[in-house]
Amino acid sequence: MKLLLPLICILALQASAQSGRDIVIGKRDTLFSHILNEKRGILIHLPHDGNNPFTSVRYPVVYLLDGDAHFPSVEGLIQQLTEVNGNTAFPEMIIVGIPNTDRQRDLTPTHVKTSIFGDSNSVRTSGGGENFTAFIEKELIPHIDSLYPTAPYRIMIGHSLGGLMVINTLIHHPQLFNSYIAIDPSMWWDDRKLLKEAEVALAHEKFTGKTLYMGVANTMPDGMDTAKVRKDTTNNTLHIRSILRLAAAIKKNKSNGLRFRYRYYPDDSHGTVPLITEYDGLRFMFDFYSFRGFDRLVNKDIPADSAIVLFKTRFRALSENMGYTILPPEDMVNSLGYYFLQSNQPAKSFAFFKMNTENYPKSGNTFDSLGDYYSSAGDREKAIEAYAKCLTLWDNPDTRKKLEEQKAKNH
């Protein structure tokens, strides 16, 4: 279908606004966990094309702890930077939010009898983190992979005790995820047991191909800074001291292959730091993703074959970074094809429309667009062939009308 776009909007998602419709950011799903012996609710966000059976696009998956609290903000963040105003800061992603049933049980890797706050009742069920990890690995991930178009790239995000579980997963189950975002993690838990285990693992094990971003909130008393707090010994600063100690251990062991960055947010508290950490973490994780070669691509002095090579090279590099094949998005290529057609670059227009039919052979829309190219070029036979092919895949009234018009011109 024809998309009339100025150059600045080539990458913008084509979305229709319909008044009176609910705004839906996700859906609810459930599964019974035999490991946890309970029914678990989950929240699912799919990209705009995630339910399209005619596309072969697959998406990285974000597994979000404390899903009931963070799902709306993370969905909005990812949607903004992958679909709005032509943004391609990182790939569109499936989001799996995991709401809590027993937070103290699931998000703590070891059992404690009392917390540093002296409260024994709140930690009574603590220490179920390994079972929760087994639920994610053996039940939740296979469930998601069986129902949705997932790519073999997974991200884990967690805040506070969820951040503790992110670090526990990286250290003890690194094969489960490619990238991790730990938001102000509770590394003080259980007399800093996981912190001590992490220091040993970081020094002796390899984490090649893994990425970790960690956000640190300002939880210090007034008058302290990150230099002074390292020398403090009170429980008031145990939380931030433990995180800074973990960051120091990671930086000390750069040869283990872990790609790491952390940032201290002096103006954010433990409660406000999640959103900015998620934003910075995803930008760091996908700092290779944005395409900055469009000025060259649309230059009229660049021939069609060179433009195609430039475009394919960009997605080949993305595929190497992500570890699986990433095809140029159908909408993006379609928009480029029409841009070239409207700017009197027919060879480029044909090359991009043709590439789209090869990448998405089950999409009727790609053949409709190729038919528009042939129609503009005056090649009625090819236009008829392309429109007819579209209709075998997609019974679209506009395409049928264009097909009949081309047939009528032949008589």
C-alpha cells in the first residue's frame, strides 16, 4: 500500500488513530507452574506486527520482574524509542511482565531469619529465588517461545530485590539471558552473600557475550558523597556501599568479557531511579543499533546497487551483534521504495520493493507496492502479475481495484 512520506518520516510507523477505541498496551496470560505449585499471571506486550502471521519477523524478549509495577512504563519507553517519530534506537521487543505472588520468596536467592530492619515476619518465606529461576527457565521461557514470535535474544530487568535476582541470574545462570539491567540491586541481602559470590565468579569465570547495566540511586544521608560513603560502616549506607562494591569488582575484572556500565544518579531515589536506568540501560545495550546512513542512502548520486549494499551491510552488522538474522523491517523498506519512486529514483525504488518481496514472500502488501512501481513505469503485464500475486495472499479491495484498472487498459 502506498505510503506518502517526507524524508524525515521515512522510518515512522504507519499507525491509524481510531476514536472510541481503548488504548491497549498489552494482554494478560496465565500458566500453571508445577515448580512453584501455583498459577502465575503474566503480562504480554507484542510489537505492532507481532500477531501478523504473514511476516517472519521475530523479536527479542524482555523479562521484567515486578511486572505489575513496571510494565506500563517499560512498554511506553520501548514503544517510544522503536515506533514513534521514526525512532530505531533499539529493536521492537516482546515484553513479559512477571507480577508477584510472594515477592520475598521469589526475589531472594537465600533464606534469612531476620532482615537488617529487624523484621522476621516479612522474610519468613524468603529464599525461593532458585525455584523462581527454575520456573523462568523451564516453564515460562518455553511457554513464551511456543506462543509468540521470539528471537534468541533475552533481556532481564529487575529493581531492588528484583535487581538482586538479576545479579544472581547473571552470576549463577548466565546462559539464560543475553543482557541484564540491575536497578539499585539489594546486594546487602543475607550479609552480602551474593555479593561475595559475585566477587569470586567475576574473578574466575567468563561472561563473554553478556551485557550488564546497573543504575545506582542516591540513598545516602545528607552530607555524604560516593567517596565518603565507601568508608562508612553503618546500616544506613549498607545498600549503596554494597552496590558500589559490586561495581568495583566488575571494573576490576575486565578480562572476564562482561560488557558493563553503571551510573550513579545523584538526583534520584530508590523509588524514582527505575525509569531512567531502564532508558540508559537499553541505550547502552543497543548502542550499535541506530542507523545513521540514511543521508547517503537517499543521495541521488548513489546508484541502486550501492544503496542496496549499504542497506544490507547495515542489517548484516546488526545480525552479527544480536546473534541471529535480522531482516530490514517491511514498513521501513516499503516507505523507502515509495520515497525513491516519488523523488524520481526509479531504479532504487524497484530494488527496495523487490527486496521486500524476497524478504517477506507471504506479505501481500509487498507485492501490492511492487505492482505500484510497475504501474508507474508503464509495465502493465508486470503490474497485473504483482497485483494478482498480492490478492493470493491478501484479499485487499484497493489492490483488486488497481488490478481491474490495469486489465482494462490492456483491452
